[in-house]
Amino acid sequence: MDDHDAIVRGLCAIIGEQSDMELVAAASTVPELLTRAPQLDVVVLDLRLEDGSSPHTNVELLREAGMSALVYTSGDHPHLVQMAAKAGVLGVLRKNVREAVLVDALRDAASGTMVPTIDWAAAIDADAGFVDLSPQLRRVLELYAAGVSTAGVAKALDLSTDTVSDYLKRIRRKYSAAGRPSPTKTDLYKRAIEDGWLPIPRRSLR
């Protein structure tokens, strides 16, 4: 699952050369993939997709459908790797790995075996920086970081403005304790994207 045609074509070629593998479907979003192929042994998943969805959400959707995921990424966004690792992927591979390493990883993942790599282990070790929020704090962060005022958040969630302000202080304390201080609204917007609470901005076409 990738929104770069060159990557998809490359994977098609590599998998097509293996007698024990079959590429069943290619898609650029999870809903599209689930529509095309509701039963798969393993999904090769890029972390940044065209719909701006978070890796955590994508991995959870795939797991709910009974599918395992193997991350295949450029690795330039550590927080995205951490999100995927927290959601329960079988492994993390960089797109510059040798073809033989990729093929072996696909075989292991298709059989449900974990694929231990340095990048995957590093993501697990660094996961202490991920801030897990309660559903109520998450809703406050999603609205506020997306641009809604404190009063607007209070009205939308049927809370008092004092309660919303208190929740925002709690959220900031949590991020500060995790080593990711967020004193401004812009900082909270970045954290919400990094941790999957808001969609990743779409990449501009050049």
C-alpha cells in the first residue's frame, strides 16, 4: 500500500519473481485496499498515504480485518514509525534495504512471524515519547489544535471554558513530561499530527 507508482511497480516486479508469493492488490489508502482485497496474508504499508491518515489508524484497521502489516518506509519521520510500532506491526523496513532482505521479510511476515530490524527496535525503544491521551483529552486536542477556540471547544463538547483550559494544561504537561514541550497552539498542532490525532497534511504536487 503506497501512493508512489514507482514503489508499487518495483514491489510488483520483485514479488512476481517469487514462486511462493502473489501480489493480490495495490492501493493508496486502507479503505481502497479493503474493498479490493478483504483477505490478505500481509500488507506492505507506507507510513504517509495520500488521504493523510495516521499509521496508527491504518494498522488498527488492517488488524481488525485480520491482516498483518509490514512497514516499508523511507524512515524520515520517526514519530510515524513509532505510531505504527505501537499499533502492532510485524516489522519496519527501510525502502533502501537489499531485495533479498525484503523478500525474506515478506515471507516471515506472511507467516505471522515478527521481522526484527534496527528501525523497528528503535521505534519500540523510543515509544516512551508517545503521549497516550484519554478519549476526552484527545477530543479537546483534536478540536483545539485544528484551530477551534477554547470557547468553541467548550461549546462543541458541552464543557465549560475553565474545564477546557484545564484539559489543555493537562495535555501540555503530558507532552512536557514526555520530552516534547508544546507551549503554543502551533506546537500542539504538530504533536496532534505526530501522534495520529489529526490527519497528516497532504503533500503538495510539484
